[in-house]
Amino acid sequence: MKKDKVLSIILGGGKGTRLYPLTKDRAKPAVPFAGKYRLVDIPISNCINSGYNKIYLLTQFNSASLHNHIARTYVFDQFSNGFVEILSAEQTNTSTSWFQGTADAVRKNLKHFRDQEADYYIILSGDQLYRMDFRKMLERHKATGADLTIAAKPISRSEATGLGIMATDADGMVTKFYEKPAIDLDISDYKVNKKYLESSLNIKADHSNEYLASMGIYIFSADAMNEALSGDETDFGKEIIPGLLGKKRITSYLFNDFWEDIGTIKAFYDVHVDLASVKPQFNFYDEDMPIYTRRRFIPASKINFCNISSSLTCEGSIITNAYIVNSIIGIRTIIESGASLDGVYTMGSTHYESEEQKAENARKGIPNIGIGRGSIIRRTIIDMNARIGDGCRIGIDDIPRPDCDTENYSIHDGIIVIHKLAVIPNGTIL
């Protein structure tokens, strides 16, 4: 039996302005995630676990750290024919513009994709947290004879404003599609087909699942995608999908497990707090479908006289006499005596400082990388290689914290973000 040729395409997104300052010096897919991963590890791992190991990653902004991570992490043996390859926006004889949208990014790289002679293309987002076996979605695509299959999640009306909403018939064939309907728009004729919902997921329709949202995960048959991208439309949700209605067979694939779009600072923070809880919604401990990342040869964490609960501590950290709750401690994080963290995600460090470097820091009045003695921190994201001095109070005091972006820190939705490489002097109050 002929094996399906499947090519996976991960969209790296634009400037990532909603995740600023985490995207200040890196592409959105390269943002450190859950202490030891990068955001891009999620879609790549889903592809590998599904048996699809020919993967392209499209990006155009701050891609150096992303290139570094991909090159050090995803190395397949020469007999597998697998690869993870980054395609950045480039000037050619026919185009001098950057990617103008999701569809435009794929269109401008079709010449690279066609070399793989794929039967099917899987289009994925680079900033979502979920676990999915794409083989089941492809089975649905083939069984219905679809040209395009859209992964769909049942949601409430209040959740629908930021997502593409689709209507289907009783067999799940898409009949209507509307991108990001305003909260005051009447979309009652888009309500989920109850027969389809009940037969597919064995659940009853109610206010929590009365609409179907596009997850931004698509499977195209190769010929259909080539035809769909023959024009100049720039976005899948706004233009391509609505334009295919009535012309191509479009079906939905229902998914009702955990899925989260983590494109904003608040969503990014909330997901991390949940990951540190006793029973997180997303399970990193699934051995059947693991999440892969770079293999690092660093020692186990050293924890001395600490009180730590509902938290994750990653490899290579050294934590002394600290109180830590509802937090994620990233790789090589140094936390000095008397520090207290509550609801903090610290991304850690890329290296350890030598004793000579620490002595030089002291002479210059610069804190060491990590969190200093007696510092108390709440509701904060601390980016890589940040330096927080002794006796700091961050997110503790009852003071106004309007949204802002400064040299060393930002505040978004009440969440403090300490920038990568930031220096926070001793005794600072934020």
C-alpha cells in the first residue's frame, strides 16, 4: 500500500507584538516555555509523534535563536529522511516583500514544498499548547473526500470573538465560516449542529460548546492547496477559507481536549501558573506522546533548606533557603537565601557565572544572574539571564502598575515581565 506523503508547515507568526517583550530579541516560536522547552517544540513534537517528520518552519523576525534551537535539537538520522527546516522570508526576482499573512507565507514557499512531492499538507500555528495525533485528522480528511479539513473545537459565544467560527451540516461538512465575529454580532445561525456534535464527541450541546472554532490547524490535499494559493489572498481565515466555500469540499475535525492559544502575555502567564498546579490541564508526563526539546548535559537541581510546593524546578538550578509556590523555575536558575516567589515563571540562564565573574560583578555593583538574597517576587515572568539584586520587592506592594514598557521591565495586564539580560539593582521596588 502506498504510504501517504505528508508535509508539515508551521507558521512562525509575525513580530509577535502581543507577546512583547518576550519577542523583543527572538522569534515567537523561540520563546522559552515551561522551564526547558521552546514554544515551537509543541507543534514539532505533535508532528513527530504522528509519524510526520518532514517539517518546515516559516518565520521572518529575529530568527537567530530559533535557528540555534532547531539546529541543536532536531537532528534525524540519515536513513529516516526526516528534517526540521526553517524558511525565512527572502527577497527573490519575483517578490521583494515580507510575508503579508499566513497564506502569503505558504504561497511564497511553495517552490520549496513542491520538491517533496507531498500528497497532503498540514498547516500549523507556532504558538499553541495542545497534543494531537494528526493521523486521525488525516483519516477524517480522506474518508470524507475533503479538499480541506479544519480542526475545530467546541466553544462558548464569549470565546468566539478572537477565533474563526464555522457552521457545519450533520456530517461535519463546513457550510459557513466567519473570522473573529464581534461580541455584539448575531451569529446564531452559526451554532453547532447538535447531531454532529453528539455523534462525534458523545456530548450534548449547551452554552459552553454551542459554536465550533477553527484551531488554525488545517490539512489540505496538495492540488487543492496549490489551487487555493494561486491568487493573491494573504490570510487563510479571512480570505482563503471563505473563498473556498461552495467550490471545494471542506470538512471539520472535532477536537475536545485541552487547547490554548498562548499568543498574549496574560495567556502565556496563566498557562504557566496552571502547569505548576497539582492537576494541570496539559499533561507533560505523557510517555506515549512526549514533548521533545534540546538535550542538555547539565546536572540535576540542587535544593537546600527550601519550602517548595505546586511548582516545577528544571535541571541545573541551585536554590537555597527559599520559599517557592505556584512557580516554574527554568534551567540553571540561581535563587539565593531568603528569596520568596509566588506565581513566578523564571526562564533561567544559558550559562553559569564563574567565581571570577561574580567578583567582578560585585566590584561593579552588578547583581549576579538569578535572584538575589531576600528578594520577594509575585506575579512575574523573568526572562533569560536576568539579574535581580538583593532585597527587591517585585509585584508585592500595593502601588499603581499601569501597562508600560521600560528598559528593564514591562507590565502587561498587571503581569510584570523582567526583560532578557535585565539588571534590577538591589532594593528595587516594582
